Amino acid sequence: MAHAPGMRTVEHEIGQLLDRLEVEHGFRIVYACESGSRAWGFASPDSDYDIRFLFVRPPRCLKHKEATAECETMERIPHLDDFLHQAMQATESRLATIPAGVSRVDAVDELLRREVRSRHLEPLSALTLERVRMPDLLFFDAIAGSHAYGTHIATSDQDRRGVFIASNSFLGGLDHIDQVSDERSDQVYYELGRFVELLLRNNPNALEMIAISDDCVKFRHPLFQRLSAEVFLSKLCEKTFGEYAMGQIRKARGLNKKIINPQPEKRLSMLSFCHVPEGQGSVEVLDWLAARNIQPDACGVTAVRNAVGLFAIYQDVAGTFRGLVSPKDPDALVFSSVPKEARPITWMHFNEDAFKAHCKAHREYWEWVAQRNEERYATNASHGRGYDSKNLMHTLRLLDMAGEIAREGQLRIRRPNREFLLRVRAGEFTYEELVARAEELHAALGPAFAACHLPEAPDRDLVNELLVEIREEFWIRAL
């Protein structure tokens, strides 16, 4: 024990006492503290000094082990012998009080399971992509998208889709989770309950995961095999695949509006949508004022009664008017108090609807620029067809898959017509040609599903029982 000089007499004596104990007993004190009334803060002047400490004995068993053979014994330690003798007597006394019979193995198993499960109690914020990929939660992990369909090219990204199983302690609490994903949803991992809900509805994205090719699978828990296509495929696929496919057509045209109508980096000002009548047309209010050497802040504005969107502009001679635009909000006009005898120098029309539409288009365009897939954008811009060719490729893929489900009862993820789909992606066909083909395939789904032997919908009770069994067995295997 090391002690700094100048310590109080009592503390110095205590230090010497601890040093002496170390020498006499051959151990090392690693921590010492005051206890009792002095530690609690209400000691009397004559209170004792109670000291508590932790010590470590030298590893003499280890030295003997290093120097002797396996069968040799070391010198007995009387204190240890006494402790073992007393402990064995106490154990034998307790055993005598336990009734004879077979032990409850099932009760012990359940106790062990509860103890192990308690380790998985963690907050919602802890369920990140990294966490759900860990072995104790991960149920399925695969490369999805174009790599799974066989339609990928050299520059294609790798989308990841997976399933994880939240612990029973988490599910029994107040928090709820459906999925974990990155910002662009390139990586999405569903909680098992949400995943089974999607399968029950015949969601195309979920169904694809249970029939994905082995070469795309990163990890598949043995229990995942129970989520087979035979359990879930039903006539609901006509609607889910069909509606999803036709929705891709609308997206294909909608994206073109952004491609051929780029927005300026800087949004137009509100006054760009304010015009002054002139001749048989109109000019922007700022241009009209500049032509007359009138500053915007040297003007006043009032609304014109019974004329929506029409305003009177007055020139400010006395310096009491407030200008055209609010200093607090550049997207709002500011009105001035104008004497009754004042005469406007002109009238101005503010096309507020056009201004709001511009603001919305500008915001959406630059949000799209920030998030767009540059490779996909370059492809669409290069073929110049006026549509997103990847959307239409997915339209035809989904409709082909739906037809196969109806006719064959099969989920075929790796597409046999890869070359044709890549031609669609490259923009070799007109929008009208592809839409006509899609409408033909879509129309054929009705008769095909009406004639097929698939159930109207999956058996909900069966699926519910399956979900419970998988959860229970997953955690039992984790023990």
C-alpha cells in the first residue's frame, strides 16, 4: 500500500495496519474503504473507524500445477478442508429433506428457457440493420432484385432482403416493429410476424423471397423451409401481382415528367408569378417597375375588392408604404395602409396556384435528384423513349409470373425470358407497344385464375399456427 506524505494521523495508522496485514498473511489489498457511521456521514467524535477491504491471494495452486505431474497432490489446506467438510454435511442434510421421486425436467427446462430469453430484452432503437443480421435474430438473408430475377447488368446494385425474429420478451412489451431498412430501402429486413402477414396477403415482394434461387441466398434458417409456396399461393395473386404490375406503368410515365422537365437549382420567387396588364398581354411586375425606375420597396399593395388575385399598386411618395413582399416571409405579399384619395399606378395579378404548383414541382424534383439511381436515370435519358424502362420491365415480369402461378401453381423467380426483359430495359420498344402487351397479359389473368385449382386465399388458421410454431422452435434451438 502506498501512502502520500502529510496524511492525517488516523489515516496514516490505518495505512500502516493494512500494510502489516499484507505482509503477515501474504496477500495483496486491491481496495479499502471506510464503512459504518463515518461513511454514512453521521459519525460521533469518538466513533470507531470501520475498514472494509478486498484482497487477492497469490496463485499458489498454479505454481504447484506448473511444477508437478497430473496425478500428484499438493499440501492440504486445513481451512479449505474444514469449509468443504461443512458444506458437504449441509448439502447432505438438505438432500435428506427432498422427497424421493423423478425430478421435473420440463420445469427445469422452462426455467432455463426463461433465463436465456431474458438476455434478448432490448429497446426498439437497438434493432438496427447490423443487429438484425446477428445470428441470434437472423432468419433469412438474400440478394434480391435484378440479381434474383436474372436481369442484372454490370452496373446493377445489390438489393438485400431478409427476415429476422424479434425475441419473445420484445414482442411481449409495448414496442412494435415491422421492418428495419436503410434510407433508400435497398436493404429491408422484415420481422417474422410482418413477413408472414405479407405472405398471407400474397404480396409479390414477400412471395419472391420464399422461392428465391439458392445462389442468391446468404443465410436460410432450417425453419424457413416451412414457409413454402404451397402454403401461401392463392387466387389473391391475380389482384396483388396484377395491380402491382399496372402500377408500374403509371410510375413509368410519371417519372418521365421529371426527366424532360428539369427544375432550376434556385426556385423562382413569388413575384415571378405577379404580372401587370400591358397592351394585349402582361409583363412581370418587377420588369414593369424597373422600366419606370420604381423600386419594389417604394410601393404599396392593396387587395381589390371582388377581384380574387388582383391587387392595386401605389407609389410611395411619403415613405410610409411597406413594399411588395413581407420581410418575414418572401413567399407572401405585404399590404399597406393607403389614403382614400390615393390612386394606383397600376394593377397586378398574382397567379397563386401556379406559384404553389412550381414550389411543389421544384421540391419534388430536387428530392428525386438527391435519391435517384444514377445508372437507371442515365439509361432512361439515353434511350429517349419518354418512360422509365425499368418500371415497364417489371410490369411484364410480374404479369408473366402471375400467369405462371395460375397455370402451373409455381413461383418462378429467375426469369426464363431474360434477354427479352433486358431489351425492354434498354428501351428497344415504344411505350405504346409495351402497354399493349401488358394489357393483353393482364386481361388473360382473370380466366386463368378462375380456372385454376388454387384456394381463394391462404388458410389463415394454418398460417397462424405455423407462425407460433416457428417462433417457439426458433428460440428453443437458440438455447
